[in-house]
Amino acid sequence: MEIKVQLTSNPKTKPNVKDLRFGNVFSDHMFIMDYTTEKGWHDARIVPYGSISYEPSVMVFHYGQAIFEGLKAYRTKDGEVVLFRPQENFKRLNRSCEALCIPKLDEDFALKALLKLIEIDKDWVPDAEGTSLYIRPFIIATEPHIGVHPSNSYHFIIITGPVGAYYKEGINPVKIYVESKYVRAVVGGLGEAKASANYAASLKAQEEAAKKGYTQVLWLDGVERKYIEEVGTMNVFFVIGDEVVTPMLTGSILPGITRKSCIELLRSWGLKVSERKISIEEVFEANEKGLLKEAFGTGTAAVISPIGELCWNEKSVSINNGRIGELSQKLYDNLTGIQYTKLPDPFNWVVRV
């Protein structure tokens, strides 16, 4: 399929890299592709970033058929622009499509479109330490219809924007509140899809945790309220004795690409990594016995986010004296080293633009 290109006649002023936050600034162009039941996916185009007009009856507003991805482009010390495992993002996007009855994309074409978009907006990829170009592919239902069924039309859109650190703490440990009251997802629902609805379901608990001084929420399973699932924007790992434990993928948590990369790195270093059920009681008991060495979250936005404090049922525990752990630091250094091509890429994860 041809990708039509319409370049902007009014380029935006790029922000000072020192002022970059997360998610506030967007690049000059975006990619759009349409779907209808008659034509399938068609009319691929890159156009100036801007507003899109929809009828108020389009189905995404009423029935929530919306999915998205998140990945980054990095500028290397040599000025190259690279991506980190983008194929995995489009594989996961298609799994989300399946979960929400959205027509799947051609993954190779989606990657081709993304590479073309980044090539056009290459100057938007910042070069300061810890910065990157955040990439947000998403699909929404666009049929103007009131009635509960899968939409007959969709838009696939990719927008990008330069970003700094996701958390204000950066690589410093964050405080996490263990949620026992609210439920985000259950097995058989949308938990393993990157669906917008999952994030809407997390907002109430997140708001209440923030009022108590916590950065994020750690979710427990929705049935027994016992087993750890994930942090709001990250998968989670615990270093207990000589074992690195992360909750197994049971269908209610997101199969993170950074999670997968960490598991592969840890195993390549000869460490014992277990993907299994782990209860919040086990974590607190391990801490009491002096076995809980580290805890950290993993995700595209933050990469590695050490957890310095956990609060559950009004009881707070400090992990590693509130400092980043040795393994968390090693993972962060190696992942970002590969992403920015400062270190060798033995897994062939990096894709050059």
C-alpha cells in the first residue's frame, strides 16, 4: 500500500530539551489509515499533526473500542535514530485488536509506516541524556452509530512527541500503594489488552493513592484480592533471596515488552527468574525475614522504576532502605545502553530508522 505524504507548511517550534516533560508536546506530523468493511485497511497517509473531526455518535465515544501502544525512538551518540523492539509492539497491538473485535493490521506495513513517519520528523528526536521521542499508535472505532456491536469503521493513528522522564523521581525509587478495595481487571476481561478502558478503570484508585502521597498503585487479583498483578503503568518484579519473581501472565495483566526484555536479560546473566503467582503476603513476609532485597517496575515510559516503599493495609515497608538496588541499576544501565546503542545488542532488539 502506498503511503501518501502531506508535509506541514507551518513547522512548530521545538521545545528546549531541558524543559521536556512527558506527553505535553507533539511533533509536526501524524500517520492515519482508515478501515471500512468494504475496503479493509486503506488510504494510508502522513499529514500535519492537528485536530480530527468526528460525529458525536461515533462508537468509540459510547462503547469504548479503543486500543493503543507505547514505544520510543532514541538518538544515539552518533546522531542515528533507533527503535527498540517495535515489532513486539505491533504484535501486541494485534492481540489487543483481537480482544476488542478490531480488524488486525499488517504488522510489517505498520512498522514501515512508523519508520516513514519518524524519518520525516527525525529532527524531533531529542539528544539530551534521558530523553527520547515517545510514539503512540492507537486504533479507535469511528462508525457513527448507537447500538452495541463492533464498529464497521476505524482509524489507525500514530502520533509522536519528545519526552523527558515519565516519573518526576526519574530513576530514584517511588512509593507504591497496594490497592485492596478497587479492581482493575480479571481473567477473561481486558486486562491483557492495552485497551483504553483498563486505564479508565485505574483512575479512581490512582487518585486516592496520590492524595496519600503515593506515586502509583499496585493491583491485586480481582477475585481473591491476594495475588500481585501489576503497577498501574508497569509490570513488577521482586528480588527475594536468590530468586527474581514476576507475576505470571494469567490473562489479567499486560504482557509488557520491557518485562519480556528484562526476563531475557536476567536469564542471560544466569539468574533464577520465576514467572509465577506471588501474593502480597509473601512479599511482606519476605521483607520481615530480610529476604526482600529489591522491587522494581518495568515499562516503556520509565524503563526501570525502583520501588522504595510499599503500603498495604495501612502498613508501610521500606525496600532496600529506599535506595535503588544493584540489580535494578544494572537492568536500567543495560536496557538504556542497548536502546541508545552505547552497549552491544546481542539480542538484535534495535531497529535503525
